[in-house]
Amino acid sequence: MMDQNSYSDNTNISSDFIGPVLFLDIDGVLNDETFLQRCKSLDQEIDPKKVSLLNHIINKTGCRTILSSSWRSQGLNEVQRKLEKVGFNHQLDGCTPLLEERTPGGIFFAARRGDEIGSWIYAHGGMQTKAVCILDDEDVSPLEQHRVPCSFSKGLTDHEANLAIKKLLRGNFAL
């Protein structure tokens, strides 16, 4: 596994920040099956209605937003640009590392997203974080208790947005 300090995550969070942190997936959160089918011909990948819900979460909680989506391989600035194009009015504050592991046979495979999020938390003061919420449509073990599950069929809805707000305001993060 990659060393926690050997990646550049472009994080805009000072080491003494203890506020809430939101880890953001995109596919299955800021888009969904129906939206992607409907907008395929428009070359649009992110649903502005779901971005509005994301803005609402950030406005209500003051959380920092860390990109944990596979979209981070496009680069933080490019994802920021795509989000702003559909109404995102905040700043992505960084991204989780792309961790890879190698089998004894030399085959590379991606680490679990929960491990990548855990690596980011560890590298940024871990236990000082006030609250953590993970918006994702996939399992994020070993941090599943911090996930607000979205589904690829619906993406982020009012219900999940309200759950995320409660989780981020509750402030009882523990690994």
C-alpha cells in the first residue's frame, strides 16, 4: 500500500482544522441512472439539482469537502470546473489518495474507497476532525458507519441531504 505521506492531495485545509468534513463521491450521488440516460446526448454528467442539495449541505454545516470519487483522477481543478458549470458555489478542499495494492503476482488493483478515506483522515490529524460524513453509493468499509448511502438509481435526494446535515452537525467522529 502507498505510504500516507507520498501523495499530493491538494488539500486546502490547515492541520489545525477540526470542523466537519464531507467526503464526496460523484457517480450515484451527484448523478443517477435516469439523469445519465436523459443527458447522455448533452454530454452532461452532473445533475444541477443534486449539486443544489450539495450546496445546501455545505451552507448548513460549514463542512470542508474532500473528493473521494474516482473522478479525482481527472484532477481537482477539472472536477471543480465541472461542478461550477452546474451551480456548485463552494470550493473542493482536496481529494483522497489513489491507493493501489499489488498482488504477489504483480497485479495492481485499487484499494477500497474506505481505506483511501481513512488514509486521508490519518494524514490530516485524524482524531481532531469534529465530524465526518461520506456521501457514496458504494460500501466504504471500514468507515461504513459514517456513510450516508445514496443509490445509483436515485442519487442524492432531500432525504440523504438531511441525513448528511445531521451527521455533520452531530460532531461525534471516531475511527
